[in-house]
Amino acid sequence: MSNEIFVILLAAAGGAVIWWGSAALPRADRQILASVPLRQRSEGLWAGMNITYYGLILATAQCAAVTLFCILMGSLGYPLKTIALSAAIMIAICAPSARLIARLVEKKRNTFTVGGATFAGFIAAPLVIWGISTTGLAFLPVMPTLAALAGSYAVGEGMGRLGCISFGCCYGRPLDRCRPCLARLFTPFTIRFSGQLKKAVYEGGLDGVPLIPVQTLTSVICFAAGLVSAYLFLEGRFDASFLVAVLVTQAWRFVSEFLRLDHRGTGKVSIYQLMSLVMAVCSFLFVFIPGKGPAVPVPVLSKGFAAVSNVSYLIFIEILWVTMFLFLGRSSVTASELFFYVRRDRV
């Protein structure tokens, strides 16, 4: 398979998912995936824990990103155990950072921030690469590894934003609160949330109100940036691959927050926007810094497919999916009551 066909197939699959998600996920019945009974309150009545589409979508998006990372690094001929180890370490850093940074910035205990997790990962990535290389586990080339991480992150960010549509978070401004030029621009593309459990509804009071489709725009822009980055990587243009993924995603994050209405901390320019600016500036330093190591092999896509076509990888990705689903999918801001009874007419 050529690099072009690979990217085109990814674009077709991702585009179909984004199109479906943007149309179906704002509905009220696309937020709670399941409810699990936890404690019995009375005869037949149980307190339940809600399992969300948000967790399902983000766990799947992260596994898609990890798979792409393994394909890209595998195309250079690096062993799966080293690639998987670096991916696992990055997730172990970023996942708890998503909640910790949100708590520090937004003063909320029960929320996540992708922007904060991205910033933590951006800082940690060079240290993880250096640590793996210096411990003798394997040599990881700095710029190709950063490029693979950045492109994979962009794809995961693009797919993961569909989870925000399902939960109703990260929502845009109502058109009637926008400047006339913006209102006219987005009128054909608005998004409307329904259901009292959507964050846009219980926090913003925006049930059925036409909003700027920030989540959909983020999905499209980040996913497209990830695909371009992956293609440049497979063509051996690692610096360009890294810059495209970082600059496009962080520039859009900076701009998109001006289109959002949800709480992002205090100030006209949020902490997350400042993080984006720092990452954009530092990305140039990573590219132009001297001494990035010797030349690396030319990427061969078939080697990347071979890296993810064995039982070990399937076990790894399944464990990762379950772990992330349990971490992200258990709702802490919604609850449920379940009533069980016997159908006497069927006994």
C-alpha cells in the first residue's frame, strides 16, 4: 500500500465517523451508554453509576492514536516493545494530568482538560525519549519520535472531540451572542444540544439553542492536521511533520477558545491558550536545535503494519482500551436510579 492510499483511506474512515458523530451525538440519547447498579436503596430501587459515550469515544480515539504512533515508528523498523513502552509512559503522564491541571486552572474536581494533558505531554515527551535511550532499552531518534507523537496526538484529538459533542462540553457561543459576521458565517453549520444532562444545557442553559460548532471544527482541523503530519512522516520529512501537527492544533486551540462559551478559567486569554502559545514557540526550538542524533532509516509502511499485526500488540491495545474506558467512562457529574421488577405476565 502506498503512503497516499493509506492516508486517503484514513481520511475517508475518519471523515465518515466525524460526519456521523456531529449529526447524532448532540442528541439526548447519545450521552449515557449504560448504567450500572451500585447500591440498593429499597426493594427494586438501586443507585447507579453512568457509563458515558464520552469514555467510549475517548478510549477508542486514544487507541487509534497509539495505533498510528506504532505504525509510524514501526515503519522505521523499531521494535514494538520499545514503541509500546514509550506510548504507555506518555499516557501514564497525560491521563492524570488531564484531571490535575483542570483542577488547578478551572477549580473543578470532576472534569478533564485535553489542553492541559497535551501541555504535560509536550513537556514530558523529550524527557521520555531521553530516558528510554539513556537507560539502554533502545535508541529513539528525537525528531522522528516527536513527529510521530505529534501527528498521532492530532488524530486522537480530532476523533476524541466527538466525545465532547456527546457530553455537551467545550461548547461554542450562541449565534445571537456573536458578531453579525460570525453569525452569518456559522448559520448553516450550527450545532444544537438536547437533554438536561448535556453540559451545554445544565451549565449554559442552551437546550436547543444554535451554537458555533466548535467541537466539530476541532475534529476536522485536528484530524486533517494529523493526516498531513502522518503523510509527511512517511515521506521522511520529520521536521515538517512535527511542525504541522503542533502549529495547526495549537493555533486552532488558541483561536477556538474565543469562540467558546464554557468556563476556561479567569481572564480574557486563558491559561490553556498561553500553553498553546508556549508549545507553538517551543516547537521551532525542537526543530532547529542542533545535535538531534544520527540519520534514521527511510520509513517503510509495510514495516509499520507488521508492528501492529501480531498478538502482542492486540493484547496491549485491548488492555489500554479497557483501562482508558474505565478511567474516562465513569461519570462523576451525573447519577442514575434503576428500578428492577419481575414481568409477571411472562412468568
